[in-house]
Amino acid sequence: MNKDRKLLIAGNWKMNKTVAEALDLVNGLKRELASVKEVDIVVCPPFTALESVSRAILDSNLRLGAQNMSEHNVGPYTGEIAAVMLKEFSVRYVILGHSERRQHQKETDDLIARKAAAAHAAALKPIICVGETLAERETNRTEQVLETQLRGSLAGLTREQMEETIIAYEPVWAIGTGRNATAEQAQAAHAFIRGLLARMFDAATARQVRIQYGGSVKPNNARELMEQPDVDGALVGGASLEVRSFSEIIKNSI
């Protein structure tokens, strides 16, 4: 594990948790994780719970993330949320380009790049998701897909902005399926991503960027994944919805 890059473990709650349920969860996490200093811990509730969760974690080691945002700052965009609105609730991170949004909302690399630029303009740290489908992996196109997504989604970012950007490698075939990439498969993809970032920016920038693994992360596989040299954390889905499982993932990663 590279001690120069602090682990970042984020819980993506997706479309789960009412405000009351969200508060129960973060209050439990605060108790379980109060002494953890070795990991940056982020919770990403739905928009409706951001304000309440923000207040609840104010005096804790938990940080707040959002699951999406608009590329626009203001205007006639019904149903959208701007970066400035997220900042009101002390949001620090924002997930962009999750595979579910790429699939269901047809988000493109170009759109994600515009959102990333808007996030940086508001001093938010984007967590930009990339990953291949099972068909793409089985036809040996993983690296081609990752390169296309990264070059498109990171277009226009400066080196300084890239250092404040997190990449989440999430093999689509491992999200919510119970299947997860082996530690070796995860490391191979992460090493490829870091090498590509070195070519797109420079080696020093690539060394600074934290690359998370996402895809059926559980307490029993967290340690092996986090021990890989280029795996710098996790973007956790289902297992982040319970105090015990999310806490154990973090504790097992240290």
C-alpha cells in the first residue's frame, strides 16, 4: 500500500434512506468510526438527506459527498442540482459518471467532463467513475474502454485539478452482482489507469491521484483489495447502507 496516498472510502447510498434512516446510519457510523484517522471517510446520501446529514456529521471525521450534480450553475434546468446548492450543505465530494447514470441517464464522457469542470470551479472534489461491462472484458477491451472514458471524462482538466480528482474504477459486471474483481484484476486495471494518467498529465500528477475500487466491496475482501499498490480506497454501494458492514470495510482496510 502506498502510504503517500491516504485511503478514501466512500459510501454511495444510491436511492436509499429517508432522512430518519440516514440519521440513524450516520449516527451509528460516528460511534463506530470515531477513532479512525487513517482513512478519509465519505458518505453520499440522496439529495433529500444532505442537509440533515451535514448537520449530524459536523463535528465528526465523516465527510459529505453528493451522488451527482449539474454541469450548469443556474438556470432553467428542471430537476437538476447545481454545485453552489451542494456547497450550502458543506458537500466536499461529488460522484460523477457512475455506471448507473451512464446506463440509465445516458450520460456521456463529454457531459461528465463538463460536470467535472463545474465541480472544480466550485472547489468540489469529483469522484469520476469508469469501468467496463462483462462483454467488454470478455472481448479483451477493458483497457480500450477505460482509456476512452478517461480521456473523454477528464478532458480540459489541469494538472492541479487532476490532483484533486478521484477516479473510481468500477467494473460494471461487479456492481450489485455479488461478483467482484479479484485483487489482481483490480490492481491491473488501477495500474493501467495510473499509467494512462501519467501519459495524459505527468508522472508526478499520476502518483498523487487516488484511484478507488468499486464493485461488490465487502468486509471480507476489503483488506486484500486495499493492499494492492495502486488501490487507494473504495466506492462502496450496498455494503455502505449498514453501520456494521461499512465500518468493518473501513477497519479492515487499515
